[in-house]
Amino acid sequence: MASVSPSPSCSTIPTPVRHSSRTSFAVAELRRLNQRRAIPTVSVSLGHFADVVRNDVDFLKNKIGIGLRWANEAFRVPEVTKSAEELFWLRHLEDHASSNLESQSWPQPSYSGLSGVDLFMADVKALEAYAAYFYCLSKMWSRPLPEVYDSQAVADYFNCRPHVVAYRLLEVFSAFMVAAIRLRTSASDKSKSLEASEQNFGMVLKETMLHLGPTFIKVGQSLSTRPDIIGTEISKALSELHDRIPPFPWPEAVKIIEEELGGPVESFFSQFSQETVAAASFGQVYRGRTLDGSDVAVKVQRPDLRHAVLRDIYILRLGLGVLRKVAKRENDIRVYADELGMGLAGELDFTLEAANALEFQEAHSRFSYIRVPKVYKHLTRKRVLTMEWMVGESPTDLLTISSGYSDHDNESHEKQKIEARRRLLDLVNKGVEATLVQLLDTGILHADPHPGNLRYTTSRQIGFLDFGLVCRMQRKHQLAMLASIVHIVNGDWAFLVESLTDMDVITPGVNTRRFTLDLEYALGEVKLINGIPDIEFTKVLSKIVKVALKYQLRMPPYFTLVLRSLACLEGLAAAGDPNFKTFEAAYPFVVQKLITENSAATRKILHSAVLNRKKEFRWERVALFLSKSSMRKQSPLVTLSRDETSVDSCSNPTDKDADNVSLVLRLLASKNGVVLRRLLMAANGTSLIRTFISREAHVIRQKLCMTIATTMYQWMVGSLGIESLKFISLSDPQLSSGINITVKDFKILISDKRVRVILRKILESAKSDRVLMLRFCWTSFVMSLTTTALACHRFVISVSEGYVNYLSLSAPVALRT
């Protein structure tokens, strides 16, 4: 087969085409113009673009979430995280059965003039010492955290774990740095108002506290009760830390319950809600029902809480130690961290909280307005607490309703606001009363009464929750606190220093004279309104603490808890009633306790308040005592009267004087008048008579004459049988108030031997001053004439009016007949 091959003349050789640069640029521009003409113009909306991006982000989040859940299940991420946490805390080295060992110091070498054998044996002994040291060190690594707070044991535990402390310090520092950056960036927006800035600051602070854990949440809860210090918006943001803390998962709660109770949940509860009712800093609450049908609240402690709390206390103790060295203070201020640690460690043991609740309930069982839920001991362990379910409204809910706003159905909404405010004020009044009872009567004080731990029940009781922190006051501290309130009101700074000494605030060796001057300078500017200091009690205590710290004095542990409890109370009261004054609310209770409690200690306080060194009455203080005592419905001065509203309705000062005179006369012969009779026996009789006949006592003498004249008028009507005459209807006497002495009361007063002894003692003490006795006899004679004239005048007027009324009514009948 022949093959044909192309000849060279038929082959085509490509020749390159050369274009100039201008030609290529023109071609490119032509193509670009054609593309623009081909593509129509589309207007892009920013909102549409944002929606597309948002949908893409949601899609990515969903797919990433699915992937993360698959990775957690496939690679067992929770188990790996738990193992890493155990390794981080070195919990696998802890041995709960290990005994306490004394810490060993590094062995010191000794180079004495010894032979070679001796040196060898010394080296062997040194090796033994080093081996013992490292063995003890290894045992310290295996020692767990103590169940009861011990500063040295906690320090030994975390000294073996410096990486835990360093990581926590880095975590705290970074959290506050992030918060500062957020606040700084938001502060650059000048369009925000001051209220919005405070609200933003509160939200950032709340989120920072939540991120840092239980100890910082406790601090935030304490700050939220003082809107007068940190501001309303910040306090409102931090108040969410009481019951809006993110809960931990339900499976972990079930695991803790079953570990503590020793069995499945179904074997102890017929019903158990998996939804968290409330989440607190140290635990969260579930609602359940026992096998016998009782509704209960089950409080479960957060997992691994003890390590986190004691770690923060250890860091705080380190910081206070550094501050002590920098400030060169003689007293050890680390004890404040130890006191906080003991309090928080006590809250971690729910069996102690149950015991506190039972003790609190027993001590306050005689006060009907105080409610404490029942404790179920057989369902309570160290990390599980079961108590009666209490139905009631929290102060936060009442405050929200009373200050809320709604555009719909304004009339019904206003009624709800008024009713909520009434309940809130009733709760505040009962809270003040309950706190005074705890502080000055029973001596067992709920040290954490923030709004999350209070309830207003349907039976108008104040219910207390969470007894993890309870303060127990000694009797001498209660009396000293009672006396300090009286001395602050009266401005007796020297007596106040004596009370602070009894409260263990001032220790021996302090220059009390200089301390008194500093205290007077700190408290002397307090304004008085109607004789009562216009200042919050916690601010007074804070000023006392500031002066005490100036003298490097350490506050006793109970004093700090009292200050915290009163701070919570005043914060709640200020939120419910902006015009609330602590001293004004507390002083009537103090006066009643001094007047009714017949003990040597209370008599000493009363005498120092109303008598001077010469045993003479300070009448302005006596008047203040009587006026404040008559303000309380439970006061013996008020309960002696038949109409309690008359005391409150008296607005005229002279009417109040008449009421005080009547009340004192009735109290003298009553069983509640022991303290008053002892006070009159201890007073200077000469000064009493001199004051009684003085010009300043003219109003008192006049009211006394009117009181006795009214009693004499009643006696005349009864003895002459005028009331039995049917044709005469006597008009009632025009009394100055609803409080008056009856004939029976006056007979009891005159026939009482104790009153006679008091009068005889007063008269005998003034016998030596004949001029004074002569003036007293003349004044008594004039008063008797005045009293008789007033009684006879009232009797004649009443009979005349009754007879005239009878004639005017009978005249038309005679005319008709």
C-alpha cells in the first residue's frame, strides 16, 4: 500500500499576529462596555443583605451545634472534661481516710567534726529526713479539703495546688478587665442618659458576678440590698442574682440526691418536678411531694461547690495578708476572711441549716406573725435539704407590681398596685418588728434576709427562708445594743462608749476619752427630727466601725452579721417606703422593752437615759419616752386604754400631754408599772416636787386637774343617782381624748399601797426644804379647789342641760292635752 505524505509546499506554518498596545486596550474597554449593557442594574437593600447574613449565621449555628453534639457523643467530651477537671484539681490524689499530719520543714544540714563513718551515717540520716519530708509532702497532696473551715488546712491544700490559685487569679483579672472594656466602650456613647448608663453598669456587673461563681454572687446579693449606696438601677440589676441564676443540669441534681439519700428519687417522693423552681448561689430548689402527700421544697447543692468557695476565701485571705503588710497594721485583718469562710462553709452543710431552722422556729414560735417552714429531717443530708413548701409573694414581686405600669384596664391595674403596695408596707413593718425581736429579744438573728429569702404569706405572715447564715447574740451584747440605741438618740457619747465596750467592740487599753471625742465628731452632725436621729442605723454602725478601725480594733464576728442583716432590712424598707427611718421605727420597741422588762440591766439603761447624776428627771427625755411608747399598739401604755385609736388621732400637743398624764396615772397601779414605780423610788423627790410646782409644768398641772375633775364628775353622777332619773338625760363630758381615768381606776390608784409608799418617800425627801413644802401645799390646795370647781361646774351644767331638754320635749305634749 502506498502512503502519501504531504509535501513541504502544502504545509501551513502559523504566523504570529502582532497588535499594538493601544489596540488591545480598546478591545478590552469594548468588551467591558458590552458586559455592562448585558447585565441589568439591581438595587441591593441593606435589610435584605442583613437577613441573608442572619439566615446564613443561623444555619451555620444549627449545623455546628449538630456537629458539636455528635462530637460530644462520639468522642465522649463530657467524660474527658470531667477527667481533665479531676486531674486539674488533683482530686484523684485525695484520700478521705488520711489522718492529719504536721507539716515538715526542709531539713537543715549539719557539718560537725566527725569521722568518715560518722559522716556516712549523718548522710544516711539526712537522706532519711529528706525522704520523710517528701513522704509528708506526698501525704499533704492526698489530704482533702476540711469539712469544717480551718484556715491552716485550707492553706495547706491550696499551697500544694498553686496552679489552681494562679488560674483563678487570671480568671478574676480577665473577667474584670473585660467588664472594664465593655463599660469603657459603652461610656463613649454620649447619647445615653445617666439612668441608662447605670443600668448598663448593673447588667455588666451582674454578668461578671455570674461568670465568677458562687462567692461573687453572694457579694452581689449583699450589694443589691443597698439601693441607697449603689443606686436604684444597679440594685435592680443585681437583684436578679437572688433567684435568676442559671441552674445546673437535672441529671447532676438527680445524681446528688441519690448519692445523699441512698436510693432513687422515686423511693422518697411520689412526685418530683424536673424544672427548677429557683436557682440560688449555692443550690437550686425543686418542688416535690413526699410519699405521705406533703408538698415540699427540695434544695440541692451545686456540684463541686466546696472547692470553688474555699479557693476564693483562700485568695481573699492572701490579699488581706498582703494588704496588712503594705498598710503595716498591727492587728491581723485576715480574720475577716476567716469569718466569711466559716459562714460560707457552714452554709455548705445543709444539716446545719436544718438545725438553724429548727432553732429559729422554736425561739420565735410565740410570735404569730413570723412563719418558718417545717424541716423534714429524714430527707435532709449535707447536700440535700427538704423543707415545707411555703406559698407566698416575694418582696421583689410586690415591688414590681406596686411600681408597674399598664395601658390596659387602668382601674383594675391601679387597684392591684394599691393592694400590692399595702401588702409590701405590711411586709416591711412586720420585717422591722421581726428584726427587732431577733436582735433585742430572742438573740437568734437571720443574717441574710434579702428579698429572695422572704415571703409574704396569704395569712399576712412574714416567712423566712434559707437559714444557712444565722447569728447568735449573747445576752450582754443584746443589752449593749439596746443601750446603744438609747444613747445614740439621746446623744450620750460617753455612755455609748461604755456600751461599745460591753459589745466587745472596744478592747482594754484604748484611750476611751479620745475615742469618745472621735465618736462625737463622727455622729455629732446627725440631725434630729422630733427627737429621733434622721439617719439609717447601718450608717451609724458604719461610722462606729470607721472610728474603731482608726484605733485598729477588730469587729467581733456577730457585729459583722448584725450589720449585714440590718443592711438587708433597711434596703428592703427603703424600696417599700422611701420615707422609712430605722430609728423612728425601732425606738418605740426599745422604749416598750425598757418600760416592761423589769431587770437590773434594763433599769440601769432606763435610769441612765432619763435621770442625771443627781437622780433628777430629764423631762424632755421622759416626754419623748412617753410619746414614742404610746405609738405602739402593743405598748402597755396603749393597751391600758380602751380606745387605741385615740392615741394616734391626737394631733394637738396639749391633748397628747393629757393622754400622757392619764396613761401614767393608770400605769402606776397596774401590773405593768413595776419599772415606773422603781424609777420614781430611785428619783430625787425634791427635784420632782420642784419640777411639779414650776412654771414649765403648768400644762401638766392643768391636765391633771381636768383628769381628776372628770373622775370626780363621774363619781358625783353615780353617787347621787342622777343617771337613774329617766326624765334627765345627761350629756357626755367633752373629753380631750379617748383616754380617760374611770372612777374605778381612780379608786384603785388611791388605795394602792405601792403608790402611797412612793408619795410618802417623795414627801419625806423634801421635808428639809420648808419653803418648797409650803409652795407645794399651796399648789396642791389651788389644784384641789380648781378640780372641785371644774367637777361641780360640769355637774351643774349637765343637770341643767338635761332638765331643759326634758322640759322642751314635754311642753308640746302638755299643749296637745
